[in-house]
Amino acid sequence: MTKLSVLDLAPVVEGGTPTEALRHSLDLARHVEAWGYTRYWIAEHHNIPGIASSATSVVIGYIAGGTSQIRVGAGGIMLPNHAPLLIAEQFGTLASIYPDRIDLGLGRAPGTDQVTWQALRRNATADVGDFPRDVVELQHYLKDPQVGQKVVATPGAGTNVPIWILGSSLFGAQLAAMLGLPYAFASHFAPAAMEKAIALYREKFEPSEQLQEPYVMLGYNVCAAETDEEAQLLRSSSMQSFVNLRRGMPGKLPPPVEHYEYTLPAPEQAMVNELSRCSAVGSPDSVRTQMNNFIEKNGADELIIVCSIYDHDARLRSYQITAQAMELTGQGEG
């Protein structure tokens, strides 16, 4: 059975605050834990008014501290923004406080614009091309220290926090396969290379200490409601946010607008429609059918669900409908 997990950006809605967004994230995490989701991942982004998860490791600690069983992690940490030792210490600390519950997904994009990226790193020589080397260095810090090792992550060494490679291109697939790591593809916002990336990863995979067989997680958008019509309306908030971001005008998550997609020019309609390849929108029956068809076609081991809805209660209900439709073990009214 394909596992289901949650990818959260702690969305800040129009008229809302980061404080409210983070409290809603914790509330969502507690509910999806009860409904049988496998893990709850936080994504790193910067200088975007509608995303409150920039201090990703801090938010992970907040979520893990407010839950008891669900795995909590990064989906992901944008490693070019950080020194590997710093991330090893942060996630080693989290793993020491919450044993066997912390995941570390790594991406090579900056998660922001170039000006903000420069402000984060303050290093003109930094290059995303260093990503493979940084991943290996980070792995080194999380393993048992070697005799005579001069730099030891404390906490961190010996925690063996599970590392995932994230990506939206063939590069990440190749790296994950070479290092024998699980692979999470960002199909929820960039589905173009999904099939090729999955095939390449599975073909080239080399077993490692962490993982013996390839493991594929796919990002997937879900907006579920009692009826197809209600779900289509609720989805318009995330569509507006996506279009605004692509226009270079990121903002807070806006309230829903009826028939929003029909107000867009043809190129933007096509851009939004492309996301439908990796989306389920509608009633419980509609969502079940769409998700099962997607899983059957791609053979994903796990889907990580993205659901950006303006109203928090409606967002909770969407995740609950999804759990019930896909028959997760904990489907209670929670």
C-alpha cells in the first residue's frame, strides 16, 4: 500500500499572521498523525510573505514536540544555503530529542531569489554545483566518528538521521541513485521530468547502508471537499498563489475566487493545467479515483500531499477526506 505524508509550507493567509500559520501547522500535524499519515515535512523558503517555514529546523522541533509518533522532517533543507556541519548539528539535536522520528530531505535550489540567496550565504563563491560534495560531507558528520576525526558534529555524530534527495530534474535522480538514498520528486509543482526521473533513479540505484532498494516519493496536490464544485472553488487559492509566484509577485495565500482559472491568459492556463497531472481535486469518490490512477501509473512508494486552502478547517477536512478515501489506518473524526 502506498503511504501518504504531508508537505507543509506553513501558509500565511491574507489577513493572517505567521503566528497563526505556525499554530495551524501544529494543529494539522496533530490531526494527520491521528488519521494515519506517515510523516510531516516542512519546506524551506525565504523572503516569501505567504510562507512561514523559513527557519525550518525550528519549525520541525515545534511540530515534533507537539506530536508523539509521526515522523517529522525537512522537505527540504536547501543545502546550498547552509554549511553541512551546521545542518548535521541541527538535525542531530532534533534526532537526540526525538529519536527515530526525524527525516532530512535535501535540495540544491536556494528556495528563494538570487538577492535573498546572497543575503543568506554572504559568499559570492558558493555554487549549487557543490551540492553532491556537501551531501557526502553531511552524511559523514551523521555517521559514527572515525578515529582521529578532527571535526565532529555534537549532537549529530552517530545519529544516522535518514537523508533523502529532493529534486525536480534528472540531476537529483542520478545523485540519489548513486548514493543509494530515497528520492522525492517535486511533481506537485514541476511535473515535466517526473517519469524520466523515476525511471532513471530506479535503473541506476545502488544499494547503500541506509537503503537496499529504490524508494520513490512523489509530491502530489490534493484539494478534497464534500463536492467537486466546492473543491474546485477551494483550489483557486493555491492556483492564485502559484500564478502570482510565477509572475514574480509572491504574496500571502488569497481567499478563493470562483472560476479563477478562466480569468487567466492562455499561457498561464496551460501552466496551471500542467499541475493537474499530479493533482486530485474533488469529492471523496473523485479524489480516490484520481489518486489511485496516479499511483497505478507511477508506482510511487509514497505520496507527499500538498494542500493549500485558505480556510484552516477546510484544509483539515481535505486531509481527512484524503485519509478516508485512501483507507489509512487512523481515519477517525479526530
